[in-house]
Amino acid sequence: MSGVVAPYGSWASPVSVELMTSAAIGLSSLSVDGDALYWLESRPAENGRSVLCRRGADGGVEDVTPPPFNVGSRVHEYGGGAYAAHDGAVIFSERKDGSVWLIDKPGAAPRRIATSENCRYADFEWDPRRHRALAIREDHRDRPPNDPKAAIVALGSNPGETETVLLEGPDFLSSPRLSPDGATLAWIAWDHPAMPWDATRLFKAKVAQTGDIGPPQIIAGGEPEAIVQPAWSPGNILHFCSDRTGWWNLYAVRNDEIVALAPVEAEIGGPHWIFRQRFYAFLPDGRIIASMVRDAIRRAALIFEGAIRPLDIGQIQECPTPVEKGIAYLATPPDQPPALVLASDIGGGETIIVRNAAPAPVPPDTVSIGEPFDFETPGGTAHAFWYPPRNGGFLAPPGESPPLIVLSHGGPTSMTTNSFNLNIQWWTSRGFGVVDVNYGGSTGFGRAYRRRLYGQWGLVDVEDCSAAARRLVERGLADGSRLAIRGGSAGGFTTLAALTSSTLFKAGASFYGVADLMLLATDTHKFEARYLDQLIGPLPGSEALYAERSPICHIDRLSCPVIFFQGEDDRTVPPNQAQTMVAAMKARKLAVAYYEFAGEGHGFRQAETLRRTLELELDFYGQIFGFSPPGLSERAMIDNGKP
């Protein structure tokens, strides 16, 4: 083994800021319309703009939405389901103002069709028999900022047509899905205080020729059942995913009876953070293709006659999309960037790479692959992925252990996997170890594991992240004097809670992290307005718990440096939470850095923001842990820190 001997953290890396901000793109929302494939690309180099792309029958790839269009939705703040294609026509939502646009045919210019101002739209569903599209509308007109009204609406495709409300009443609505014959509509609804992974209800109703819908009939759902992705088979059979057994599995409604298609202790389904998630699809021969998560790894499988057969196509981002004689899917292998793949048959066969999320300049001997890492905690077994430092051009000095970064994912009802992630390779290729923790409360391990966090947010997640770090130090894989924890949003809360409850970690980075739980409960958007009822406790009555768990109330316990990154336009976690913590840390003469970015909300999209946060965080750790990262264009300004 050869290489330049240099301290951990100071290794020169091929994972450059240019690669991560200009060359890399995000791939999502794959769909098919006839012989055309559609998908969304998020492009940091274009100020985070999301572009709808199309691959035609001739194999040519083109942008469907020209600048300055930014395809996206802010319904529930997290969006999703921002476009739908049918017979060459495309309907989409513009992220900036919530307007809805129609492209009548390939090559045509977009034209605006939504007539309501101060409304947001998502989850589009074409109704070709009635020359309209259905959508979920979030109506902010004459409403309190955190209490918009939900409705299923019909949008006419012709200029001047009025917008028709088909259904309203529940706090939240999702997934309007028309049967192939156009005669029945299915949808999902839920109400406060439930989150959609706690309790949702599945309905259906007849649709008249006029387009009006009849009386709703409840099919399934309620506490503690969470239903996602209702869909109709080509034979007009309603299907859906439910966690009624403790695992999201697939069901069908046959002769008014609910039938389990292939029971399995794995997840075919997931939490409803965004619209139009796809966990299964129907094949022409009657089989079903699905994405199945086991131990936080998502792979494809075939379901037929009660049996499940895994498909050997590797790890995937979502359920593959059937195309003529084959499938299209977003491949997410652990050793190279994601890619949009077109395969000649269900099992893979001949494949074509339609689009790569990034070039592959990282040599194989520098790629760190996440290793499954289970460990015991007071609450039971917890799960993580361990990424050792790796760079083929460098070696560490004898006897030195690497600094460790503990990643606490967002959500917290979310999941991390070991798919290739440049954000992790950024650290490991420079000589950091990284442990990405699926703490108690994470999705992908069944309902019981997901509910381990109920009433325990700020305790179980912190203990699991801390336990992962301790185990790695005990095994000699990390330096106990150079432990850092970082996270965004809910992961930022876990980060700040860990830093204010123990002295284990020696540095932290909070990206738009929650610091004040009471402020979050009273000043956040509607979708999450009652989220803390389960995670902490209902209000009024639990005020003391909110204060006890809020990092902002325990800055006196904080003893290590922290860097804060915040979006100026963040509605989910407003900047005042970070600003208050920073001011208090400065007053106590604690080392702290704060960066706020104009034009950014809850999650950063712009290339310049991404570039600066990467370099600033790396330099922050360098200053705190005593190494010099090479090639940085900007140094972190740390108040009360070392010059």
C-alpha cells in the first residue's frame, strides 16, 4: 500500500466543490408517457432550478421546461407530484409562485391555466375523458399562514375555464387517482393531530359524466393504519400500501374485501413526506413490480400469485417504471453516482445509461462504501452505515485515528441508505470517518422501530447517535477527541440536542436546525403543526417537556464550537431560532460561526450556497481539530475562536 503520508482531514480529494455544485445534478420523479420518458433534474449550477426532461422514442434527450421555469410544488412545503404527462401533453407547477402551466404537445410553449392566486397545486392526475386534470390544491387565500385549506380540484385545459372544487373538508388530502374507465376516484385523507405515517384513510367515490363525484365510501384506514399510494390496475382493481401489520405491504380490494398480496417483513411503502411517491407498478402480464426496503436498502422485486421474487438490478431510488419490453429506473449503487437507466427487460438485460447524476471522477480506490453497522443502545438495537476514510493517494501517520462525523438525518421520520453520496465522499476522501445513523424513529425497519421515537425525540435519537460514535471509538476506528455531529432540520435538532446534553462531541454543524420546540410547534407550517404531539407531547399541557428538550433553553450546557447555516426564507425553521442560539453563544464567549443565505429556504439549492457551506464547514473542523484542508477559497469566520 502506497501514498503520501498526511494527517487525516488534510488529504487532497478529487471530490471538488465544482463536482458537487456545478457538475452534479439531482434525478427524481421518473414517469412514462407512451414511448417517452420524463424526469426532473435539479441543477445547482442554474440556481437550484428543477427542469423537466424528456427522452423520446429516438433516444434524444431534451429540456421540456425552458428557463426561468422551476418545476416544483410547495404543497405541505415539501411538495412532490409537480408534473404529469399524458399523450404528449404536460401539466406542471411553477415552484416560485405556485402557478400551474400546460404544454399542449412536445415543443409547444407553456401556457398558464390555473386561475387562483395564492394557491399551490400538486399531485396532478389526468382525466382525459373530461378534458381536465385533477390536483391537490392548498388554498392560502384569506387564511392564517399556517392553516391553508386542502381540496381536490379539477383544472380545465382551455383558457378561461373555471377551477372546480370536487372535494374538501379533511385537514389533508392526497393521491386523487382515477380508475382506468374514469368512473371511480380514489384518494387519501387525514386530519390533525395525525401525521400521514400515523393514520390515513382511503376513500373512493363514483364520478359522474359531468365530472362531479358522489358520496365518499371509506375503504380502509384509521389509527394506527397508514395508507400510501392508492393505484388502479388495468383491470380496475384498487390497490394500496398499508402498514396494518406493522410493515408497509401491498393490498388489493377485490369484491369489497381487502386482500394481502404478498405479506413480508419488509417495507413496500414509506412515509408521505412528498406527493406522488411510487412503491409499485403494474406490468402488462399481470405481475407487479415493487420497491422493497429491508435493513435500509431499497431493491426491486416482482410480486405474483402471493410470491415475491427479488430482481437483480441493484439498489434503486424508487419503484422502476415499466416501459415497452423493459423498465426504466433510477439506479443508486453504493459505489458510483446515481443514474437513470433504461433496461431491455424486467430482469435488467441490456441497459442504457440515459443520464448520470454526476461524472465519475472518483477513483475506485478512493470511494468509501457504507457498511451496515448495528449496535446496542438502552432502547435496543439501532442501525447505521459506517464509512471509513479512504483515499488511494494518501495514508495517515502511524497511530493516528481519524476524526469522525456523525450524521443525524432529517425527518425525523425518514431513512438514510448507503447509496453513493458525494456529500459523504467529500468527507471520507479527505480523511474523515462518517457514520450515518438510522436512529430509533427512522423508517425502513417497521412501525415499532418508527414509533420508538414517540414521546422521546431529543432522547432516543441523541442516545443512538452517541452510542454509534462510542462504539466506533471503542473499536479504534475513530478519534474520541475529534468527534463531530451534524444534521439538517430535524437532524439539526438532534445535533443541537446532543451538543447540549453531553460532552461527547467536540464540534457540531447545524443546517437550519430546530432549536426551539415551542416556536416550532406554534410557528411552523400546517403539515407539521401537530407533528410534535407524538414526538414530544400535546399542547397545551406539555410546555415543561418542550422547554426541557429545546436546545435553546440549555445553552449553558454547551461547551463545544458550533457552526450554523440558515436560509433567509426558511418557513419551516425560521432564522430567529439559529440567531438566538448564536447570540447566546457569543455572550458566553463560546466559539461559534453563523452564515445566513439570501434566496434559500428549508434546504439549500443554489450552487454558490452549496459551495460555501462545503468549504466553510470543512475549514471550521480544520480550525477546531487542528489540521489544514488544502485548496479552500474561503475560511470560516469563528467568533471567540482561535485566529
